[in-house]
Amino acid sequence: MYLKSLLALLLPATLAFAEPMPEQFAQGIILRSSDDKAVLEFTLPDSVYATVTRADLGDLRIFNADNDIVTHGFCAADARTEDRFERLPLPIFTLAESSATVDASPRISIAADEAGQVAIEVGPEQVGASNESYVLDASYEDPELVAVDLDWIASESVGEVHMRVSASDDLNQWRTVVADSTLLYAQGRDAALQQQRIALPPAHYRYLRITALSPAPGFELRAATASQRISGEVVTPTWFEPVSTSRTDDGGVEFSYARNIAVSHLGLEFPSPNQRLNLRLESRVDVEQPWRTRWTGEVYTLEVNGETQTNLPIAFDATADRFWRLQPATGSLPVAAGIQIEFGYLPARVRFLAQPPGPYLLAFGSAQAAASNAPDCRQLIASYDGINDVLGIAAADNATTSLGGDAALQPAPPDVPLRRIILWAVLVAGVLVVGKLALSALKDTQH
């Protein structure tokens, strides 16, 4: 009885340490999305990198409106964001059955009469009225399309339909973009197999014409959806200043930063135009380690017709080394005394499952929460091939807000050794029970 009561008191305390809560993080950002997508993505702002205590962003979590942690992963920083794909419904227009259509693809006809005379006829191919033909309108978006999905039905005798896809910018001149693609429907014992997608050469299309190459009784195109590719954007570095700068005796400059971040760019601003230097950029992880060369070369800034021409910034492989120096190459002038230095980095993106309810809270900066060990974003749902169809963009609803404040950046007091306490409590309770039993037995013996 005593043991059960003790465990009932201690068990809730052990569960309380299972997952961190928002107040264990220094700051937060509210995320919302107008996209009705299952997976959302958000580019991390500079306030995150200025606050986190871990270079791997392990002290970052995403909570839903119920304060439940949602699954997330990180997309590594890149010079260009990935292409996104969205589904675009297309209006369908059915061509009149009585009118034959003409395709721009050439048709060659060879025939011989009884006398052995051969006649060759070259001309556009006529698609007969018995073949179905539809026009899909994408002109209201003028998107870059990579595929079109067709929701179709036909009579039970039709299991395979061959289609030609033509494209036009003005509904007058047509060109073939897919000569022959197969739509398929096969009924199994427990399920049906249906091929609805026709891959397109990636391009901007205004109008598409879908034409059956052979009669298909009962064929009906019920809906059409295009797969639209939205090209990725060039990512520009985010900049921040070093925390310390000092000159060296050999004409160089040493500088450092305190953030938990990997930098990949160095920006220089000369105190005056029309200057040139040959430099060697070096770094090290701490003051006890030797210097490692990260970049060597020429930098310049020129004033040309009122505009500044420069080959800056300097780009190099990303590294989390915090201590840096610029050294003039042999024979080069010393680094200018008034030169301004900035570190640059490419921000990562956090990708998370839109587990309702929203909005979502991006919480970051904690010396108390355990590392999240979030996976690479490509491994978030590794077995699902259509991630691009369900991926949307989240946006910050407001500026950074305080959650736990600076207190969350301080290490938590030493953890209470709950397991050891429980073990000792069980042992003590056992000793008490045994003692009570022994005392009862002694009393019974005396009586």
C-alpha cells in the first residue's frame, strides 16, 4: 500500500520531464500558412541564429496550438532554394464530335495502283471525328508545367487509351509536345490500377489539346490537373558583424564571432574606392589550434561612372570556426585600417508536418531542453514520393516574442536523480514492510 502511494506521487514527476514546453525556450515566432498543405517550410531568420545555443539547431522545436511538439527536419542551407511543385486545376473544353481536327505532325501516305504506279502524299494528319479531343486552358496562369493528370472514364471494354498532346499559344497554330502517351485502367481482385499522368517537356503552356489516337468508346475526361513547377530562388547571405577586431603586427587583422553558426561568406567594405589587395583568409576553432587557410585571392573595389564595381563578397566552404584573420599576401599592401568586415551565412529552412491545430510556434534558444536530433528534411517522410505536391510555405505572423527569456538560456539546475530516489524509496519501503512483518511475528510469538 505504501509502495503504490509512493509511486503514484513520483510517476507524474518523471513524466513532466519527457518533452520540453514553450517556456523552456528563450524566444518564439508564430507561423501561419494560407496553403492547405500537409507539410510546411519556413526559412529561419537571423533572430534564430543569434539566439540558439547549438550549432546544429538542436534547441529548436515547433509546437501546434495545443502545445504539442510537431515533427520537423532541417533543409541544409543552399545557394538556391529547391523547386516547388503545385497542382493547378485546368478548365476543360470538349471539341465538337462532328469536326475533324488537324495536327501539325506530318503524315506520309504511300499507295500503288494496279499498273504499279506509286503515289506518295505528305500532309498534316487528320484525326477523325470518332476520336475524342479536349482543350485544356492554362492561359490564366501561364505556368511552367511538367505533367498533366487526367481523371477519365471509359466503357468496360476500354482498358488502354493512347493520347497525343499538342500545345498552342493562340488556339490557331498547334505543335505536338507528346506524340503518344498511354492512359491505363486495369481492375484487380481487390484494387484497380490506373495511369492518369502524362509527363510534359517542362515549358510554359497556354493551351493543351488532348486527342485520342484511336476510338475509345465511352471515354470521358472528367477533370484535368497540371503539375506546375515554381523555380527555386537565389538565396542571398544574411550578414552580421564580428564581436571583436584587432590589428596584427604584420599588417593583417584578426576578428571573431560568438554565434553558434557556420559561416560561408566574408564581406569587406573599403574605407575609400579604387583599392586592391591580395589576401589570405584563415580560421581556427579556438586559440589553441593552428590556423587553416580558407581562401586566397584578389579583392578590389572600383568607382566606374558613379557605380561601385567589386568582386566581393568572398565565398568559401561553410565552417563553424569562430576565430579568423586576414593576412596580406607577400608583396601586397597591409589591410586598410578602416576596412569594415561582416560574416555571411546561408540560412537553413525548417520543414515540419502541419499537425493541427494551428497556428504554430517556432520556439528556439534553450540551454535546458535536450537536443532534438531532427533529421534532414529529405528524410522527414523518406518513403513518400509526392512530397512536392504537399509542400507549402509558412510565414511569420509577427516579430520575435519572448517566451522563457534569458532564463531559458541558462543551464537548468542539476537534474533530480528521480530513478535513484525511486529505487531508494522502494528499498526503504521494502525494509519497512519487512520490519513490520517481523515485529508482528515477534508479538505473535510472545503471546
